Amino acid sequence: MARQSKAGVINCDLGMSKPFDIELERLTSQAPYSEIARGAAAGQRGTFFLETFGCQMNDHDSEKVAGLLLSRGYQQVETPEAASLILYNTCSIREKAAQKVFSRLGEYREKQNEGKVIGVLGCVAQQEGEEIFKRAPWVSLVCGSASYRKLPDMLTQLEAGNQRVTGLDTDTDATFETEVTRRDNPWRAYLTIIEGCDKACSYCVVPFTRGPERSRGSDSILKEVRQLAELGYSEVQLLGQTVNSYADPTPRKMRFSELLLAVADVQGIRRVRFTTSHPSDFTPDIVEAIEGQPKICDHVHLPVQSGSTRVLRAMQRTYSREVYLEKIAMMRDANRPIAITTDIIVGFPGETEFEFEETLSLLDEVQYDNLFSFKYSPRPNTPSLSMSDSMSEEEKGRRLAVLQDRQREIQSAKNARLVGKRFEVLVSGKSRRENQWSGYTTSHRMINFASQERELLGTYVQVRVTGASPNSLVGDHAV
Ligand code: SAH
Ligand code: SF4
Ligand code: F3S
């Protein structure tokens, strides 16, 4: 679900900019709007700039942090220059992502002299902790995602003149819920249903940076979905690092597939998405839910990481190539076609040429609709750090390029077969070029299309595919 490197047609980034000026009515709120509006309009507490890197969970956390700050009377601004509080929500999944944090913090150095407060949130904050104060003494706030509930207290401490505050606990049962969430996209709403991760993949920082798994109660999820529908959202995307490991803590004990169906039943909801699914918890009832309820989108992101059972074992992924292929077969047997996407790591310690070729043969076998591929990056605290990572960067790069070429061929052929087909598209982007729009199909394919209509944003339209390349589809508005 991270987006740093990708080789394909389905673009995880929304084909639209992130507007800052969403009307207050769009804020999801249990608190009276007028109260929030008063605080926000007055900007009594100053202004904040919030920059976000990483996965959709980080994007959504930032939406919640923004909501929290707005409800406390801060105003959101578009540049660090205009802000009194600069917050940086960080990602640590690969070394490059983490390095970027410190170079960005370097740029903020002189901002502290201008009296600005600088804070680091997210996965690098959790991972590096107080070390951040040593490397960047101009930072005053360091807070990991499991402690965001404490942000209001931390801000109060800073306002009271405290120089340095931290929120680094991960031993919390709570999930991060806010009274107000300032969502970036007016049609698709993210909703985290499970935080943290209890898997222990040997290369991955997430269990350290996001803490143990905590599921949110189904009653509170459904209440928020009803509110979202009332506010005009028609698509919801349920989020979790292992979204399908969802374990309802309420007495209803809804299974993940039951939750999908219950969300789809909410009046006004037209599309339900979910990401990321872990293969080991991907059970037949999820496929049955997709088959039986067209509002549940026909797209499953099922990261495989490697096509070699030996490497999967070294990665502690808890399934073999064969078991993974059984999950794929389950989807291929469904009475509704399901688009399948994946994540792959090349150059894991000890990966032989033969094992890499097993990954290539898996691509041929599965015929993914898209994939995100990464060179293995050794990360702090992870078990694979102690495995010898002797492969050169050049060789990792070569394997990545070979893999991406193979996938490009697959996508080229798959997309060519879509020409002439009609899809329902939720229009989410408008090009600067006249009469050009873009949006996503239920299977999360992005289509650029032409239409003479004056206003289509946020509507559902039928689009006929007229052309395809490995990475994109083009079409015409079909009436
Ligand atoms: N929870 C999801 C993915 C989380 S991170 C899952 O289990 O699939 C998103 C992707 O980043 C992973 O699927 C993996 O492909 C990649 N990734 C994670 N750690 C990495 C590392 N140390 N080096 C390279 N890629 C990594
Ligand atoms: Fe990381 Fe594995 Fe958890 Fe995914 S399932 S977040 S890869 S530890
Ligand atoms: Fe997401 Fe990056 Fe953290 S991928 S969970 S923001 S390490």
C-alpha cells in the first residue's frame, strides 16, 4: 500500500490535487459544526502546515490530525512559511524514505529561529524517538501514530512553554478516533478499521513503528460510515496494514467479510474498498462477499513479496507459494472477475537467481493487474538485518528492471483486451485540457476520458475504453 515505487497502471495516488479548502460542512464531525467553525475561523491558536509521506494509513492519520487541530482552533495553511506549527508525518518503510525526513528537517532548521514549532509524526518519529532531538535539536515534538490521542495534551504542554514533548508509547489498546476528520477527498473516504500489525515479516518496520494490532469496534465504524454517507461520500476505503485480520472487539464479533457487507448496506454508499489484505487471513467468505454484493469493489491487493517458498519462509510471511496460489485460484473461480494487485521485494538476503526467476514465473501464472515493486532495504530492529545482504545495488536494480519489464508486458496484453469494454467510473479528476476527465473503475483502473459535459466531478459515469497502454486506459463518456 505504500506508493514510493510502482510499475503499473493502477495509480494509488488520486489523480487530483489535495484541496486545503474543503468546506467545513464536509468535516466529519460528532461535534456541532458551528463550534468547530468558530474555532477554525478565528485561528485563535495559530496556523499549521502538515506534510505527509508514506501509505494511505499515514494519509488518513494526517486527515485526523488536521481535524484535531482545526477543532482546537488552529488554521491549516499551504506553506511552512505561513505556519506557526510545522508538522511532518513520516514513513520509514525503506531507508530512502527515512533519509528524506532528515534532509527535510534540515530545510526547516532556520524556521525555528522564526519562532515556529516543528514536530515529527509517524513512523520515523516512533522508530527514532528522542534520537530526533539529537539529530535535529530544532524539533520540539516527536509523536508516533499509536500516541496521536495524546496530541492535544502535547500541544497544550508546548503552548505552556515546554520545549520538548514526546508521545512514543505503543502499548495502547486504543485506536485513534477523532471528533473531526478533515478529509482531503470529497468522494472517497478513508477509514482505518485496524491499526498496527501483529505479523512479524522479517524485513518490516511496521510492527515497531505502528505497534500491536488493534481493531476498531464495528459499531463505531458503521456509525462513521453512516455519517460519511450523510455528508455525501459514496465510496469508503477500509484501511489496515492487514485489513482482513480485523477482529471486532464488540460483542457482535463481526467477521471482516460481514463488516464489508454491513458497510455496503449503508444507504448512500456505492463503493467499498479495502486494503491491504494479508494472504494468510484471506478466507473464502471475503470472495463470497465480493461475489454477492456488487458494491464491494472487484479489486484485491494481495502482496506476495516473493514467488519462492524458501524466500517467503526467510521473510516469515506465513504462507508458501502454493498456499498463495490457492488464494488466487479462489478469486479466479469467483463468478465476478476480480482485479488482483501485489507488492514484491527483489534482492531479499540470500535470494538466488533461481528464486528470483520463481517470482517471475509467479507473475506469469497470476497475471496481476498491477504491482508495486521494491529493492530490499535493510531496516533497523528487523530480524533480516542480521542476514547477510551481500547483493550489490546494481544486481538488485537489474532484478527490479527485469521484473518491471515482465509486468509491463503482462499489463500491455491485459489492458489491450479491455478496449471496447464499458466501465462505471467515479470521476475524481479534471484535466487542464478541455473536456478531459479522469476517474477510477470499481476494479481501481484509472481511465482518462473525454466528455462534453460541463461538470462531472464526484459523479458516476459510464466510460467506453478506446485505447490502452501498459500504464493507462483512455476512453469516451458513453451515454
Ligand atoms: N502490510 C502490507 C504492506 C506494508 S508495507 C503487507 O503485509 O503486505 C508496503 C510494502 O513495502 C510491502 O508490501 C513490501 O513489499 C514493501 N516493504 C516493506 N518493507 C520493506 C523493506 N525493508 N525493503 C523493501 N521493501 C519493503
Ligand atoms: Fe509489515 Fe508484514 Fe505487517 Fe505487512 S504484514 S505490515 S509487511 S510486518
Ligand atoms: Fe505506512 Fe511507511 Fe509507516 S508505509 S505504516 S508510513 S513505515
